[in-house]
Amino acid sequence: MTNAVYWYLVTGALMIVAALPGALPIQFLESSPGNAPVLALCLAPLAPAFAAGLFALRDRKRADALTPARSFLRGYRLNWADALRMAIPGLVFVAIGGLGAGVVGDGGALAGDGVSILAAVPEVYLGMLIVIGAVLALWTMNAMVISALFTFRVQDVARLATYYLFARWRVTLGGLSLVVLGAAILLLAGDFAFGTVAVLWTGAVLRNHRELTRDVEARFTAPASE
């Protein structure tokens, strides 16, 4: 039990450090649709941090010694490039969707806060953003897990992430609940609160996707190696 707590604490701290290059500038961004592309760039470092966290938490039961930092750094080294590639569709959506909200919203809301901006966006467009965003989040979650734990070409990861959205619907529903939970923490408690529980959320993603990872390992490939 003590070893698990230590592993999670160290992994969580390293995830926060790895995400800081993007997380810090976000604090100074004004809530304006025009800043959506900048927000997307700031979110980019979170992808390798999440992938390395997945790798380190999976490594907890496989490591011969209590070395969470080594596992995290190894996971970061192996997966940072693929994690960024898998995050591109979601980051593009954030940039384009945010700019689109500014275009279709009332001009007077562009200088307001996030709540007034959303209030100015037509319900149909806002609904489309939510649906597309949820699907992209689920796809990205699948892609991150697969690319972090296995060795695949990028195009194969993309295909498998899409396939498992439908082939393992229980995993997809579980992922949706985690997306909603993460969004609720961000909206209600803020970035700092989510950062403190990010490693627990990452561990929940890993547990939710165990059925998926077992199937990938059995049917398609072996676990990632050096």
C-alpha cells in the first residue's frame, strides 16, 4: 500500500512538472475566442505528460524496484512524439471550435468572460461542439493508451483507436464518464484542483482501458519495448 502511494505521488508530481510549460501560460490567457489557437498550443505539453503517466502507472506492477521516476522518464522519452501526434486532432478542434464560437456568437460577448461567450453561442452550434468534442476526447483517450503502452505506427494507432470506440463499448462508456468527471472538476474546481488529482484520473483511465489493452496485446502486438 505504501509503495503504491509513493508511486502515485511521484508520478503525479512529475506529470505536473511535465505539464507546466503549457499549464502556466494558460493562467494568463484571457477568456476570449481569439485566444483559442494559443490555448491549443498551451495544451500540447499535457499530452506527453499524460502518456508518460500512463506508462509509469502501468509499469508499477512490472518494475523490479521502487522507481516511479525512472519509469515516468522512460515513458516520456518513448512516447512524447507519438503523444503529440495523437493529440493533434483534439488541439485543432480546440483552436477551430473556439474561433468558430467567436464568429457565430454576439460581437459584444467577445470581450467578456467564458460564461458570456458561451451564452452568446447558438445552442445548435454549442451542441455540435459538445458532441464532436466528446467523440474526439474518447478517440484521443484510446489513442493515448494504445500509443503509450504498445509499439505501433501512428496510422495503426489511429485505426485501432477508432475501432475500439465501437468494439469495446463498455470501455467507451467508462471513458465518457471519466471525460465528464474531468470536465466537471475543471469547470467547478479549476485547473489547480484537477492538477492535484490528475494522476488519480490517469490511473482510472488505465484501469478502465484494461479490457482494451488485453485485447490489443492478445490480437495485434506485444507490449512496447526499448
